[in-house]
Amino acid sequence: MLTVLVVSQYLSSHAGGAERYIQEVCFRLENKGMKIHFLSAEGGQDLNISRPFRLFSAGFHPLWPRQVDDILRKVKPDMIFAHFTVPGITDVVLRKAVKHRIPVCLAYHSDVTGPEWYRRSMGYLYYKLAGCKTLEGADRIFVCSRKYRQTSPWLASLKKPFDFIGYGVDPVMSEAKQKQATPYIFFAGKPDVTSKGFNVLYKAWIGLKDDYPGLGLLVAGNTTRADEYPGARFLGQVNSRRELADLYASASVTVLPSISNAESFGMVLAESLLAGTPVVGSDIGGIPAIVDEGFNGYLAKPGDSIFLGEAVKNTLISEQKLRQNIREFKNEYLERYNWDRIAERVGKVLVKCRRV
């Protein structure tokens, strides 16, 4: 039986796409007979560490190095499946893994960066002071796509074995029902997070109103700033996956207007494609690996509402053709974004890298 220590700053699936990936993949690995231990800054299950002092979403505690030493002696993992999301526990564990001669497979979920100058500056300092050494401590690195490796300044020149394994999508998305409704642009995510670029989308939507006066803007995601976006309709958090699938399917287009290279995959776009709806995404990060221009949607210059509006307009003009392309490619999407297939590929690499 392979004993694996899974490490991530956060593990709750509500935290984001990386945490959802961890839960989906590790559940399947356990069902295949692997013994999984989880370690995060949140603690929980059979392994606990001191709660971190936090800065933004990162965190650290000075007792972690000694506590991680004790955990590695206790668990005696055959290998470590670590997750690079934000600075913190993963940095500590990878340094200790070298000391204990435990192999590490590192899933790189996104660059530590942001649209604001101070976040970019802090991210740059983090890599120079700690992040690059963390990456060097891994034996293999998982990345969503070759495209994302090429766009990340910290991965492009890294001399490590890479495995390109993307995320999966809940299969219920493929069962979505398209309902007759007023045409709308759909945004699913956190509109208050600057890097998601919702304000850019809102400006683009306003610019389209002359040509498309009946076109709505529908948002699935919590916000405290709805008053800043008059005319947009906010649904809040949509917890039903089936309801979310129908919202995708009934939209004219799903838009992910991210403005930061932290967007390594673009889960909402993959979900939209399984639901049968065309997509528009920013030409940044890993998004171009999902958006096939002119086939399933269009790309736009990040942060530019005029370019985004043109991409949305192009999608609306060719919506039926794009929908037909997506329908014909449905089986390919189901295979590409299948969690079982992804977990199987991850498991094979973990077994290959185990300590002997």
C-alpha cells in the first residue's frame, strides 16, 4: 500500500479550484487503495500544526519546521503530493522532504501574483526569497497545460520533469438543460476579487447595450458591491451543481475576464463547454488552453473592456455555429475533463515516484 502525505495551505473545497482538485483526486486515490494523510495550515483529521500568522491568503508559523519533522517521522510517507497555491506550509514541507529523502510530486496550481502592483511585487520577492527553492525541491511537477508552463515566468525555464494534467469537471454539467430565457452573459465566480476582472466585463456589457438592448448580465457568486453595478443581476452563491449547469446552458456566452496570470486553468469555462455554451476568456494564464478561437469561443486582451466586448459580440454573432461545434466535440470534452481519468494519471505518476 502506497502511503501519501498530501500537503496544501488549504483543503476546504469551498476555498477554490485547487482545493476542489485535491478533494476529487484524493478521494479516488483512496478508493484505489492508497493511504492518504492530509496536512494543511487549517489542521484537521489526524495531523495538526499550529495555526499560522496570516498575510493576505498566505500564512506561516515559526513552529512549523519542527512540527513537520515530527509529522514526517510519524507518517513515514512513501512520497509527498504537495500543492503550490499560496506561500506557507508547502514551502516548509518541501524543504523538510529533501532532508528526509522523501520524493515529492508538486501540483503547481497558479503563480503567486495579482493585478495590483504591490501583489506582483510581493510575489516577485517571494519567488526570489523562497518560492524558487520550493520548486527546486520537487522531483516532478504537475501543471494544467503546456500553455500555462510557457506563460509562467517561474516554470518556463525550470529544469524538472513535468506532467501536464488538467482539472476535471463535474459530469452533471453535461446533463444541463437549456431553458428559454432572455439572452444573458454569464459570470460564475467572485466578482469582488479584482483579478477576476468582473469590472472589465461590466464595462464591456454596458458598451454592448446599444447593439443588444435585451442582453442581460447574470452573476453566480457572492458580492458586497452589487450597488456598483446597476442593471446586473446577482444570484449569490449557487450551491446546486445541477442548477449551476442549467445556468451555463441557458446563457448566450460564459465569460472569464481574468486579468492575472494566477488563472492557471479556468474551471468555469470548462464547465460551460460541458453544458454546451460558448465561452470568452482573457488571453492570459492557462485560459488559452481551453478556448479554441472561432471553434468554441473567443479570447480577449486582458483588462481591456473594448476588446472583451468585441470578443463577446463575435461570440453572439456566431453562437449557433459555436454551439454546434461544442455539441460535436462533447465526447472529447467529457474525456478531457473526466475526474476518474485525471486521478488515474496522477496515481500512476505518484506510484512511479514513490520512495523505494
